Amino acid sequence: MSNRRRVATDRAELARLTEDNRALRERSEAAHATAELRARMVAHVSHELRTPMQAIMSLLALLDDHGLPTEQRRQHLSTLRGSSEDLLLLIDGLVDTAQIEGKRPSLRTDDFSPRATLEQLVDLLGPSAHKRGLELRSALAPDLPARLRGDRLRLRQIVINLIGNSIKFTRQGHVELRASARVEHDVARLQVEVSDTGVGIGPEAMSRLFRDFSRVGDLSVEGTGLGLSISKQLVDALGGRLDVDSDPGVGTTFRFEVTMPLLVAPAAEPTAEADTRPRVLVADDDGAGRELLVTALRRSGYAVDGVADGAAAVASALARPYVAVILDVQLPELDGPGAARQIRDVRGDVALIALTGHTEIDVLGRCKDAGIDAILIKPVKLETLRATIARVAAERMQPVELAVIRGYVTADDPAFVPGLIDVYLREAEGDLEALQEAAARREIARVAQLAHRLKGSSAGFGARLLAERCQSLYAAARAEQPASDELAAVAREFARVKAALSVERTRLISS
């Protein structure tokens, strides 16, 4: 080979090696940046896991003290259960993230109203937009299907991520949610768009928009950039496609379409799993008396189960989500107070009601010591029993479903939910004050309007009982009936919701 050809070959080889080294360096730098972000996330997750684990270990040590009073032991068990639930939620979240990264997100099937689902999200996220001086609009087609069958929670997660992203990168103007559907035979193609008047996305940023840990726009905005990536993978898992159009400085539109079965009519016989009625357990060894109570309560709108002894009552109460358990004091196998004690040690959220023919002080005292909420002396009128169930179940019901709130938490924006809580509480307190003023001035239409608005925002936070109280107030106002009792009930329940949300906000910030 001539020297000239050898030199040319060497130069080509040198150029190839130089290019390979450059590409290798770029991949190494990208891998290092991703690893650094993942390390920060792992450190955060480690802290999240250690916090409830530390609480569990400390509480177990305290419970080892056999001299603890019963009430204090019960409080520790309740706290221990809460910490265990926190830990389980974190583990579920980690599994979910791993499944999504492996492009295998878990899906569930629900029957749901697309309109109600999307309207609820507008009510939920509207205050967050208003806090930034933005308007959150919605334009839902009037012919949206009444019911669809699909993964409602994943749909919510996608839309929350898209709206949250638009709010984050929009300094002025508005964010708009639009939805329509094309019905074809027994399926509906649900089309959802989220548009904004934000900073927009340039061509270079567009090419890496849906990658993990990618961010665009103002780098001073906090977040790891997982929201859009997760949304895309969830849309893919639902069999759809997520697209984006954007003009830098003008705004961005995200759109996706998913196909879901059309639910034309409800099933003729609702299954136990689909039954949304409050569920009550009746434990009585008198077969005739038990069946009488079961039938009467079913006619009153409850889903009711019956058992004949205390051991069966404990097993059932720990296996199903009852709002109330009615226990005859003199049950075989395990008497009423004994069964109540075992149930209460595990479940602090269920109402326990004792039925007894005895009025002796020691019997009543045993019931109270076992954690029973109400004691009714036989014979009991059905109206009294219904009122007692409603009252005690409301007192025992958690003011806020924390799983709903924690479902909005993402690593992409850890400050989002605490800020959302602040905005909700401020707006709700304003609505409640305005409600009281409107009621004092007998402005019935204004009372109905405010009650309806507070109902929507509260339902979005998982405050089911507060939403129900607002609905009762709204119905009374629409019927032009006196509503002082309903308004007082709204105020009382809001106080409970505020306390629960304040605790959850502190937990989220400290973690």
C-alpha cells in the first residue's frame, strides 16, 4: 500500500474514532445526568419509605408496654394502621412507576361518566389556575356519552398531568380543556384536548418532549419532567395516541384519543362489587329478628349482610368496607362487646352499634369500653336505628379520602398538591362565609349557587361527606325550604375537612 493511501486510511480511521468518542461522550454525559436525577428521586423515595417505617417501629415498641391504658393502646393501633397504609400507598406507587417505565402500566375497568369525570377535574384544578392569574376553561361536547367502560383513574391522571403542565408553563391567559366523542356501534372514540397560551415548545425541545426527566421552557420551574412521559405511556397503554402542536411564544395544544366501550344500559342485577350503597352488617343470633332488620335496612337504601355469631361478625367486618356494624350484646361464640373490641382494634372508621335488652350499668359500661359508639335498648324503632346509623357513621367517616389526594402527587412537582390544598381551603372558606351571609339575607338563589360550587370542589378532594352535605343544602335552597340545619352541617363537616387537609399538607411538605 502506498504512503498516500495509508495516510488517507489513517485519517479516515482517526475521523471515525473521533466521531465515536464524541458520541460516546455525549451518551455518557446523558447517562450521568439521568443517573443523577434518578439518584435524587431514589433518595426522596427512600425518605418517603423510612418515615412511615420509623413510625411503625416506634409504635410497635410502645405497644410492647403491657401497662398501656386501653384508650392509649387503641390510639397507637390507629396510628400504626395509618402508617401502614401510607407505606402500602408508597409501595403501590413504586410498583406503578416500575410498570410504567417497563411500558406495562396496570389498568382497571370502571363504569363512569366522562362528563362528570372531566367537570370534576376542572373544579379541582381551577383554583390552582386562578392562583396564577389564569382562567381554566372547559368546552365539553353536549353529546358526550353518558357512560363509558374503561380506566377512569388513568384518564384522570393523564388529564391532571396535561392541565398541570399547561398551568405550570403559562404566565398569562388561559388553559382550556375540550372533549368530544365519535360513537361507532358499541364503542366511543373519546377525544380530549388541553390547550394553553403559554411559552410554547421549540422544535429541538419537541424532539425530546416525552422522554423521562426531560424539561422544556423556563428551567426555574421545578420538576423532573416525568409527567408528560408518564401521560404518553398511559395513553399508549389505553390504546390511544398523544400528540402535541405548539408555537413558541403563542401556546401549546396536547390532544389524545382513546377508544372505550359504550355502556348503553346498566346491568339488570348489580353485583356486590358494583354496589355503591352504604354497607351495613347485622349480627344477631335470633334468625327472625336478624332477617327483619336486614330487610328493613335494605328497604332504607343500605346494602346489608347478616351473621349469627360474634366470631363471624369480626371476620366479616374486617373483610368488607362496612360503614356500620350492628351487634347484639348476647352473641354466641363471642359476645357483642368482645366482637366490638376486636373490630375496633383494627378499624377505627366503622360505626359500632349495640342492641341490648339489658339496662344494667355494667353491661353498658362494657359496651363503651369496647369502643361501641351507640347503645340502643330493645325494642328499637326503625327510625331511631336509621338515624343512629347515619349519625354515628358520619362521625366515624374519614373527612377526606387521602388516597384521592395522594393520587395527585407526582415526583414532577412535589409542591403542587400542598399548593392545591392551600387554594382549596382559601376558596372554600370564602364560599362558606358567603353562604352564611347569603342565608342571613335570605338570598336563596345565591345559597344554591355557592352550595353547588363548594360541592364540586370538595368532591374533587375526596371529601365525600362534605359534598353530600352541600348537596343537601343545595336541594333545600332549590326547594325554597328552611336550610339552617343543612348549613350548620356543612360548616361542621368543613371544619373536619380543614383539619384533615391541614395535617396532610404538613405531611407532604415535611416529606
